[in-house]
Amino acid sequence: MEFQGATALSIDAKGRLAIPTRHRESLVEVSGGQLVLTAHPHRCLLLYPAPAWEPIRTKVLSASSFNPQSAGIKRLLVGMALDETLDSAGRLLVAPELRRYAQLEKQVWLVGQGSHFEIWSDAGWQKQQAEVFALGDQLPPGLEDLAL
């Protein structure tokens, strides 16, 4: 399943995020309901179906603990990773420490990234959009020949 699209959502008072129906069934189908929620260095959260997360986790854990950058990435991605399941209403509980890390308040953005989702604070998502617009017609390496 390829997840795409950006959806504005609300986190309830208990820290739960209702996953839209159009994504909920696919998430459960590809993961058996087993999800992983973790932090990203850009101050958003990553939501993976567990099978898509496993190869990433394995690769991150294979990096040297003696290299300060590798160790930092391990601490962030694996150290903050939580196994989660959707409740019977299709809601995902976002732990307080992850909400704090990503500065998530009432409104958030669920952004499909193919194999997984990013979860952004409203302010963080708006900042990301502004940075993309600031690029103008200059595309990053690897996308120079992109035609839309």
C-alpha cells in the first residue's frame, strides 16, 4: 500500500488521533494492526506499519554506537519508538513524550509518504510548506529532471 495525501486532524484531550477511514483499513491490512510511532530529526513523528519499520530499525541498529551521529540517530529513531495499535474506533494514542517532542497541539497534519506517514504540528507543517515554496524552481539533487 502506498500512503499519500495530507489531512488536517485533531488530537483529542486524551492524546488520541483518529486515523481517516481511507487509511485505516490499509494500515490494518498491511500491518495486522501493529504500528510503530517514533520521532524524526525534523521534529515530526513517523507512523509505520510494523513490517515496513523492521528493515529501517535493523539498519539503524547496525550502525556504530561509537560514532556520535549514528548513536544520536539510534537514540532518536529506536529509543523513542513505541509499538502501538489502533483502538476499536480507529484512533492512535500519541504518547505525551512524542507529542511534546513534535510540539503537537490540537491540530496536526497526517502526511502520507508512501510506506509510512509523517505527523506534523500545524506550525511545523506550515513551515515545511514555506520552505518548499522558497525553493522556487530549484529542485534538489536527484530530482533535477522532474517534470510535472
